[in-house]
Amino acid sequence: MKGPLFYSKILLFGEYGIIQDSKGLSIPYNFYNGALKNDGNSSESAIKSNESLKKFVVYLEQLQTEQPELVTFDLALLQNDVNNGMYFDSSIPQGYGVGSSGALVAAIYDKYANDKITVLENLTREKLLQLKTIFSQMESFFHGKSSGLDPLNSYLSIPILINSKDNIEATGIPTQSTQGKGAVFLIDSGIVGETAPMVSIFMENLKDNGFRTMLKSQFIKYTDACVENFLHGDVKSLLENTKQLSKVVLNNFKPMIPEQFHQVWQKGIDTNDYYLKLCGSGGGGYILGFTQDLDKAKESLKDYKLEVVYNF
């Protein structure tokens, strides 16, 4: 058995902000993917994945018992497949902010959920929100409180625009330019980031009045502007607002930026060669970069490997 592929995702804008109702924009990233497999693989990673799935089955049984109106699964089939060694074969790096658990959740829902909402039907806002709620409950097994966005993105494989907590829609993004010099890229920090501790720091900071004011007046303001600029293909404004966002993050989200990147981050702001921002919760994993001239950014960041995710 080999199931369909589910892809990684990139939250271009909205990390932390969407917890406080900012806009967000999430796009599928087809470079990494994962699929459920049952082919007798006895490698260490397959066994580890299978062990994790066994625990996940117990969690899903509990979820179904507590909230039968939300979602039910063919648990007998799932249990049987897991007992026979099924695992999630994935190239998506864990702790990198590109949705490793999201793809797994999408794959399990796709294969085992009863009365599932499919990609082919008319995806009304209600259906999207229902899927997001189901995925939020399922993914919470992996890292505490989940928004459900990562699995949603992976399951539908289309860009998702978050207008607010309970207003999300599938969206189109401008076609990539093959001629343009501008790009969105990823830098590998070489460190695995843990989501839960980073979110805890953020929630703790929220208790501070000054931090909350900064979030509203600066962080969310620039995040929302970036989403609008990106969707409308307004590159000039996008780069101006990303620069402002990059400054706000460096000044107020320092714990989320690996220490060896503080200077690199500042250098981008000073030279305008590139602007960096968090990709997911930070603390390691990938860092997102935006530039109007990819060659210039590559030269300026020659010690790092850049992975281009979008050209404009």
C-alpha cells in the first residue's frame, strides 16, 4: 500500500499574528512531501513513525468518543493497518516550520475519515472552517494547541488566505514571474526549532501591555499590509512593508531568532539586499527571506544555502 502524496506548506505571513487575529497567507510548498505506506519497511525511521501512529490511533479513538459530531474514522481499518506496520514516509523536515505533522494529519483524514469533505466539492467558508476545526483537534496531539491550518493547506494543496480566526478562504496568488529578479527564499538555520516553547514565550509576552500595543500597532499592521501587497502583486509596497516587519521582529521577537542570525538579520535591513522574517514559530528551522534582487541576496548571504520558493 502507498497512499497519495501530501505536501509541506509555508506560512508566508501571519506567524504569531494569526493567534491575535491578524491576516495570514499560507501556500503549499511541493519541494517536500509525505505519504502513508505499508511495504514491510523495517528501517529505524519507519518503526519510529509506526510507534507514533499507534499513539495517534489511541488519541483519535478518544477524540471520536468525545466529539462524534465533529469527526469519526474507520478505526478498525486504521488500527489494522497500523498493527501491520503502516508508517508515514516523509521528506518534510520536523521542527522546520514547514508542516511535517500537518501532512500526516491530512493523510490520515483523507484515508480513514467517514463522510469526509473533499477537495472536489464546492469549498464554502463553512466547509473550510469545519475542516480547520477537525484538523485543529487532530493535530493538537502533536504540539499542544494547533490552529489546524497546516493540515488544511496540505489536504487542499491550494493557497489559504486567513482574514481572521473564523474567516478563511481558498485564494489564488499571482503567477510567478520567470523574468523577475525578485524572490522569496528559505535559509536553513541548521537548528531544529520546537514549536511549543516558542508559543509559550509569545503567550507570556502577551500579558505585557506594551507588547500587546506593539503587536496591534506594528506587527499586525505590517503583516496585514504584506498579505494585501503580495496578493495584489504590488512588489514595491511588499518589500517596504516586509522591511518594516523584519525590523519589528528583530526588536520584539529576539528569542525566536537563532542568535547567530541576529547580525545577518540586521545586515539585510541596513543594506536592503534582503529582508528576513520568521517561518512558522521560529527558534530554528527555516528563516524566510524576501529580496528584489536574488543575485544580490545570494552574494550577501554566500555562507548560506538559499532555497527559492517563489519568484516575482
